[in-house]
Amino acid sequence: METEYYFVSDLHLGGDAGLGACDFTEELMEFLQRLESYARESDHPVELLLVGDTFGLWELTGVSGAAMIDRIAFEHPRIFEQFRRTGTQLRITVTAGNHDHDLACYPEFRDKLAEYNMCLDQNYAITRRCGDRTIWIEHGNQHDSFNCFQPWQDPHAQPVGYFITRKLVRAAAERSTLGRRDWLVDMEAVNPSENVPNWLLSNYFYREMHPLLRYIALPFLLFTGISLFIFLGTLLETLSLVPTTVFRDEWLYRTPLVGQPIRYFVALNLGVLLVVILAAIPAWILVRDFRRTLERYELRFTSRKRQQKDARYLAAAREVFDRHPDVIAFVYGHTHNPSLTLIDGRAVINTGTWLKRLTRIRSKWTLVPDVYYPSFRIGYFRVFAEGNQVVMQRHAIPKQVPPELTALQRILTWRKRALDTVRIPDCTLLPALQRPTAPESTPTR
């Protein structure tokens, strides 16, 4: 009988301090319960594959080895008990990612996860049959230079990402409650992670700055663009470069009661802006050179960098497709950005994440810091063979975003939302071609 596959990745369960919280407990419980019920009534095998970073082992301290699973299970007893129940009706396969790479290195994790009816596969990549085709499955971190382990099952081959998480992300979570608001714990939710410096500046302004200072600075930051527009308009009219007299007419300043205050405000705002510009010229030169340095070290996010990151995984998929002609789909996670891309009639699937995502909404025409809008893009991929086709479905799980923006952030983002530009079709059909294939083997690296 043909097996039906469900793919999920990057749950990141567990961690010190606030990192141990789970925002999607109810959604995960319902998903597992529905899958359990479906498998019980189904006339064919069903398998759930957790494609890496199921656990946040990097974010845990004070415990080691299989005791880390005990710690996470203690923090999330309902989820683990549901894993146990669901695993009685279908196979649950767990593979290692970078945040839970220890799963690939120590055999005791197999026995520990088996207590919850979870089957651990410690290989770098695994395959599954779907009709006459093969599905290639890996976490994807091996194509990320910051999170690559060489060799794969070496517990001491710790990449740069390990130290960033241990020293920066975990430390931020521990200190999050010391601020005016508990926001530092969301550092891992910043998408992409290269935006963290800008996110820190944003949260300082909206959450940590003294309210009196914030609301004194706010009018100048908001109306900088308007003041500059008035100044440029007046300058162009004075130099006779435009035929109008709108700005020199001073109609705005003749308004009863508010005319003079507006004049003084614009003059003061322009004075402040002039000082900022004069100071910004040498600062811009230094920042520009610093940004280039960050780009060389791949620490600054640009649209070009995003394309280069995506290209790495497409190139890895092409390599697998070339070496294994029977592979119909390359499934990975790691980047937290769900997608489905077709390459020559074969699919490259990114399973995304269930974590909260903080996406940057830029403030245009003002100097007010950008706002990072919270959202969830929870879901899973379902893949199965039907007749002479391989069916690939993306199922979204709706989740309400909790109210966490400040009043000022809500006002500034009114009628603005962080929209996902990547659209994933609900259903993709690919041919399950009949061709001779070699016996299935488990790839290693």
C-alpha cells in the first residue's frame, strides 16, 4: 500500500527562559489529534516527518544528552503525550537539524524519543518512496555556511550559528524580563535574522525609550518629510525653477491661531534636520563602509542576499535531481520561509516554521523607526501518490496574532500589514513516471 506523507519542520520546542514558551500549542495539539484520527480510519499507512529543528537543544543549558528531551517534555507535557498517542496510529519520524544536531550524534536519543513513539533517523538525509518516485528529505542547514556541520555526526563540529544562539539569543531571552516590556525573547522570530540590529533600534524607540523623550521626538520624526518638502518647494520657487508661488505665498502661516506655531515648528524642524544632515555626511561614509564589511561576512540582509540564499537550496536540489533521476521532490526546512518551486517538472519544498515571524514594515518619508509586525504562517505539506500522479498539497493552519504592538505601533501600521509575497499553490500535481529505479538507500554525509 502507498504511504501518505506529512511534512513539518522547525517547531523549536524547548529553551531557557522565555525561549521555552510555545505559541502554537493548541494548533499543534489539534493537528496531531486530527492526524491520529485520520490514520486510525485510513486504509493505507500514514507517516509524519519532522524535518529538523523539532527541538531547541541549542537554547538549553544545565542539562545534556537525552535529559534534554526529558526537560522539554516536562515543559510541554501535553504535546509529548499527544506525540505518544498519535504515534500509536502512524509512524512519526524525526530527523536532526542544526538546533537539535545532538540527535544525530548520540544513540541514546533514539531510545528516549521511542518512549513517545517517535522514530529518530540520525542520517543527514533520508528518502521515501511515493509511487514510482522518490522524495529526498533533509533539514537544509548543510547548505548554510553559518550552520553547517562537517562531518555530519561530529558533536564537536559546532558552526558559527551555535555560538550566536548560545551567547546572543539565549542571553537576550534571559534578560528579556528586565526591560519595560518582555520583547528580547522574540529575537529568533526576526525574519530575516540579518534585520536584528534594526529590530533592536525599533524596540528601543517603541518600548524602552522614556515616554516623554519619545513623544517630544515623535513630531519631528514624523513631519521631517513635510518640512523638507516645504523647504524644497520654497527654494525652487525662489530660484524661479518652477513657475508657482504656492510655497512663497505663505498661505499656511496665515491660518488663524496655528499659523505662527506652524512657522516656528517648520523652522525648528528644518534646523534640526540641517544638523542631522551635516552630522550624517561623515556618518554615512562610515556606515556605508561598515555595511560593505557586513555584506562580505554575510551578516547584512539585502534582496540580493536573499536571492543568493534561496539559490543555494535550488542548486542543492538540482544536484540531487541530477544524481538521482527518480527523485520527484526535494524537501527541506531551516530558512523558516515556506515555499514550493518547480524545477524541470520536479518540486523543491520548504516546509517553513511554526514559530512567530517578525517582518519589517518600513516607515517611508519619515525618520520614525520601522515597525516589526508579528504574524504566523503555520502549516504542513501533504504528499501522496494517486494514480499516475504525485499530489503535493500545502495546508495552512490559521492562527490569530496576539495583540503585542504598542498603541503607537498600531497607529503607524494602520491599514498596513506584513504580507507574504511568496504564494504557494494549494495543490501541485506531478507525474509519477514509470521508470526503473535502484533499490532505496539511505544517503549519508
